[in-house]
Amino acid sequence: MGERCCAALVRLLVLQAAWALSGGQVRYSVPEEAKAGTVVGRLAQDLGLEAGEAEARRLRLVAQGRRASVEVSGASGALLVSSRLDREELCGKSAPCALRLEVLLERPLRVFHVQLEVTDINDNAPVFPAARRNLSIAEFTTLPGSRFPLEGASDADIGANAQLTYTLSPSEHFSLDLQKSNERNIEPELVLTKALDRETIPVHRLVLTATDGGRPSLTGTMELVISVLDVNDNAPQFNQSVYKVQLPESAEVGSLVTRVNATDADEGINSEVTYGVTNFIPPSGRDVISINPNTGEIHLTAALDFEEVSVFDFRIEAKDKGTPALSGHCKVVLEVLDVNDNAPEVWVTSLSVPVAEDASVGTVVALLSVSDRDSGENGRVRCWVWPASPFGLEATFLGSYSLVLREALDRERVSEYEVEVRAEDGGAPALRARRGLRVPVSDVNDNAPLFAQAVYTVLARENNAAGAELARLWARDPDEAANGRVSYSVWDGGLGVGVGGAAGSPSSSAGMGWRPASSYVSVDAESGRLWALQPLDYEELQVLQFEVRAVDAGEPALSGNATVQLFVLDENDNAPALLPAAGSAAEAAAAALAGAGSESGTLWAWAAWGAPAGQVVAKIRAVDADSGYNAWLRYELCEPQGGKGPFRVGLYSGEVSTARALDEADGPRQRLLIVVRDHGEPARSATATLSVSLLEAAEAALAAGSSAASSSSSAVSRSAAGAELGPGAASAATNVWLVVAICAVSSLFLLAVVLYGASRWAPRAAVLSGPGPTTLVCASEVGSWSYSQRHSRSLCVADGAAKSDLMVFSPNFPPPPPGPAAKDTQPEPSALLDTVSGNTLLAIPFSFSPLPRLPIPWAVPVCSLAPPPGPESLVMLAES
């Protein structure tokens, strides 16, 4: 039986210990105003945890209700003071001031309740409700021993620190008596020790001093002004000295607080009592209640607010109507109960707007203050920002937040943000508040103007009017104000001007000069319209490439470029032009054979009677300054109506040949009218007159020999223009022409001997250069075309007879700006083929042999055969 009792007792003790641990029976105490870091207790050790187990099992503290101002050290498991402890703020007059804390321990999860008592220190001095108190005491009728209650001082501390003692300044008529109203409060009473004599001393001035029980002690004083009167001898008496009332702060105005009652032992008018309130603690209570002077009922006259005042102390005075009137006093304590009637409040204490779009992440935009006037769970506030980006909230300290930038801003995407800060308390039901902020974003010049196209292709017909609008350029700058205001200009630092013809050749540069793009076009600085400053000429300018720059007005200014390629379209504004006769000896001979009455401007040729069909007698050459189809020429022979002549002309070659065998019936001379037309719209034309003399075989041979002698003695290169004389058939010889031929041959022979001797003994130059312009003519069996703006150099070797010709290609690049050049200087022979007008030349040697049956050596032109030709397909042949 005894063993069972012992076992049951052991089990009971174990259960009690387990309940004590799980039920939170760990208690600590700490004095208020303890410094942060002060060790309150070894919590892990008191909970029975081993060393290191507190950190491993994540021992942590969960505060309940009020801010605990303590924390658990993760390393040591000790309970530490984390912030300032003010017992009066935490608990007011409540004693003891105990904070209930929850301690969580994981693996397994356990909850411990810890009670932390904050002990009081003497940090508050006693305070009287008023610095001065007036009393009226009747003389003689007020017997010695009469008592007059005084308002005691209050001390925010508790315990011994709030135990007040009172002392009165020395007086022969009064003494001080202390009465305990309860176990906590002592009320001083003024006791009359000697009858008063108003005629001797009408007013008594005393000082009441309150001293608390702290160490060191603190004091407070109040002045007593006692006026001596002659009246009543019985004062009204209340049935309770203290009335205690509790009301929720939601009580309506007009509600009855309580009713006080006092009686007076006197009779008649001296027993009639009126009520009034004499003292209000705090003074704001004056507006909270009112008392009915006749019935003693106290009613609310204003709404209660727990957050402003939680306890009101009123002194009620009951005064009779005697002369002098006597009064009695009681105290009413009104305690206000808290309800969740205050929504959180969000205040913007500082706002820095606008925010620059290049502001760094973490920039503080605004400082906010969040508070809830309720207490406990009703006053716990949770805050967040909506929308969640690009801003966020960071807590700085209790109730203060910073609105910071979380993401980079882009004013061109979002120029202004509407941000809302939201707050919610922990009451039931929860109350919410919100505060809207407008955050504009200021612009910085971070975007350069951007053209809609990187390259603009503009087509313009030649002969346009000066001032004609060619195109409209537009660049977009998403910045605002001056940062987005764009101005346009032509940039002469671009690729320059592409000039038609042999671009960059000396003759072209000397003829035109280097002209910047701004001399051809202009752009409106505001609208971006591209204007032509002068009429454009395709024969002078084919392609103009330049850059247009768009610059904003920001600081620093940003710019963007666009390339403009202006292509000039050819118009058929040039008629074909017949190249003039070169004045060769053969042509002169043909004209002489034709007779003295020949017409000026007529082209001459001869043909022998009996020449077979297809024999070429002449070649008509013409040039058209236009290009493409506008410069593609065709040749037509105007024949008399009703008959077909003995000659025909090549449609595209311009070669005049016999259509059939010639006989005497064709007469001694044939006059041919040849029309040269281009393929333009509308077509333009030119007319050439060719006079063909029909000769005997001997005359033709004589003319051919005379022409050969003249050609061999002449040092002038043959021109590629005019009418080429074909071989004539043998004609009848006459004495006149025989004498002329013999004289001519003899003269030419003597001239050739002299020139040969001079060339043998004269100093020789390695290379001779002739810079004169050569007109390009390209011919084939399918057509002929020419390009009048091309230029070339004729090169020949002085040593020996020329056996090859040199074709020179000049790349079509814009010429450089012309600089001063010496007119009399001659380039070195070694550099002659390397540089011509600053451009690279491509030299290709060609060998040619004279055609059979032709006594005069002549060159065969070479050209691309694909019509219509472009500038890049033209080839130039220079004869040596």
C-alpha cells in the first residue's frame, strides 16, 4: 500500500513538472530602462536545453500583444533586452507589469510560456493636479480638529516609488493628516488645530510637499491659499468617498455615467446641496462630463477616446447654501475600455518628386509614417505598396517606412506612376487605410534621334525646278521638351558627290570643281523637308550620296544620321549630235574628187563602179549626251519615194554600204540623207548628209594611195568621229589627178624623210601623254551608243611603232576637291600609269592588225554589246 502511494506521488510530480515546462512557468524580471543587450535570463538552460541545442532547434521568441522589447540570442539561448523598456508606457499603473511571451522550439515543435516582469525604478516625480488650491474656512464656527481633504499628488511609478508622503509648511493653525483611501493611495487632509480669527490673519498661505519613496526621492509641491470666513458649521457628506465607473469608448454622448449623493445635517437653506465638479484629471475631462447641480447625475458630453485618455479622475463638490457655504467632496474614477475604432493612418512626411528616369535602384522617393491609435492587437499594423513595382516599402524603424525604387525607370515607357500605400490593423473586423502618391518621372536626354530609315533612296528627274521638294525625312526622339526637339541639317562630311562621266578625272574636277552636297540640296531644320537648291542635270550628276544629321536640343545633345542616296533620272533632253569631220586627207581627197562645187558640212566618200553588194563605203558617227535608251541611237536612210537606192545604212552601226553592185547607171554621185534618232520619249533626231562619189578603179586607186601617204606622214591620231571613208573601186585615171597624186606623194615622201631624221637625232621621252578629252563612241553590229561625259588619256610609246592600243578605265568615284596644281609640271613616267586624276586606272593592251584591202591603218572600236548600256559598261579605246 505504501509503495503504491509513493509511485503515484512520483508520477504526479513528473506530470506537474512537465505541465510547468509546457505551460510556460518560466518567469524573469528586469528593471525598466535597462540597457539594450542586458541579459534577462538563461532561457535555454531554464528550459532544460543542452548547449547548442537552442540554435539547432531554432529557439525563438514570439511576442504577444505589446512590443516585448526583448529577444532570444540564437547562439547562447539567453533572453536579452533589445530596446528601451518603459514600464509606464507598457503597463501604466498596473502592478506587477508582466509581459507574456511565447517561446517556440522546433524538432519537435513545442511552445513555452515565459512571463517577463518589468520592475519599476524611480524615474517620475510626484505631480499635483494644480499648482494652487484655494480653501475657505469659517472662523470660530469651524472647530479645531476640522478636516479639509486635499487633492493628492500622482506618481506614474508604482510600489515604493509611488508611495507618497506629504509635509506641510510650519503653521500654528494647521497640521497635516494622512489618510489611506486604500492600500495604495494616501490622501492628505488639512486639519485645523487652532480656531481661526479672520481679523488677525485673513489669509493663510501654506505649501504642501509630496515626496515619493524612491531612492533618491523626488518631490512635488502645491500652494494652499486659505481664506477665513464666518458661516455654516456642517458640511455636506457623500455616501461614498470614491465612485468607480467603466465605460467603453464607443459609449454614446449623453449616456449616464453615475449619480452621486451628498447629505447635509443642517436644516433649512444650509441643508440644500448643489453639486459641481472642481478638479479634472486630466484637464481635458472638463469637456467629457457634466453634472446636474440638483440631482448629482453625471452624463457624457463628449465622445470617449481610449487612445487619448484611458482614465479620468473627477473631484465632485457638494456645497450647501448656508452663509458661508460649506462643502463636501468625493472622487469619481472613470475607466475607458478600448474598442477597434481607429483605422491605421498613413502620413507622407517627405516626398522627393519628380524622380529622374536615370535614378539608381534604392533611391528613396518618400518617407512614410504609419500608426494606429488603438492598443494591443487592434493597434498592430501591416503595410504594403500597390502596385508592387517599380517601388517597394522598407521599414526604417517602428512605424516609419521608406518608399524606395526597386526597378529602373523609363520615362518613355511610363511617365507617371500612381502608387498606393495600404495599411491594415489586426482588429476584428480589421480596419484599413490607404494613401495615394503621384510620382512623376522627369526626363533625361537618353535617346538619340532615330530616323525611320537608315538609308533613304530618292528619285528625282533632271531639270527639276529650283526649290522643288524631293523628299521628307523624319527622325523620332521619344524624349520630351528640348530633349525631344529635333533639328535637321545636311552633313558635308559624308561620302560627297557622285558626278556623272569619269568621276574624279582631272578634266571633270577642273571643269566642275569639288562641290559639297549642300550646294545641291538643303533640308529644312524643323520639318525635315529635302529641297533642291538648283535644277539637277543627269549629264553632270547621276548619284548624290550624303548624310542628313538629326540633332536634339538636350544637354549634352545627341544625334542620329541617315544616308540619302539621290538618284537623278535621265530625261531625253539632248538630241543626237553628229561628230564633226576630222579633216583627214582621205576626206579632203574625196571632196576634191567630188568637184569644186561641194557643199559645206556634207560628209564625203567614194565608191568604185562594180563594187559588190555589202561593200562598206562610210560610217556615220553620232553621240547623244543622254544615257540608256535616251542615248541608244539608230540610223535610217531617207530614200526617194518610189525607188530604192544603191546604198543602205546599218540600223545600229551607222555603216553605209552598197545594197547591190554599182553600175554606171547610178550616176557619178549619190547624195544620201541619213537620220539619226534616239530611243527616248519623245524621240530626238539629227540629220547627216553623205555625198558618195562613184569613180573608176584607177581614180579610186589614186585616191587610196594619196590617202595612205597622207595618213602615214601625219602624227595626229585619227578621231573616232565623222564619216569613215571606205575603199573605193578602181576608176578611170585622168591626167589632172595623176599630176596631183604624183606631187602629193613626192611632198609627203620628203616630209616623211625630214621627220624621220628629226626623230632619230632628237632627245626621246620615255612616255608622251596627251591629256585632251576623247569622245567615247561604242559601236557593234546591233547598235551604237556613246557617253559624252567620259574622259580618257591617249598614251603612246615613243620608241618604235605602236603595235598595241591602250584602253584606260577610270573608276566612277567622286573626285576629290581640286587643289592648286602646277600647269607646267609633267608627271614622272613611272607614275603616269598609276595615277590619273587621283583615281586608279586599269590598262589593258590590245593588238590590232590592218583590215585587208585597206591601205590606211585604222582601229576597230570595242564596246559592250548589251543595249541599253549603263555608265559602267562603256569602254574607251585610245589609238596610238
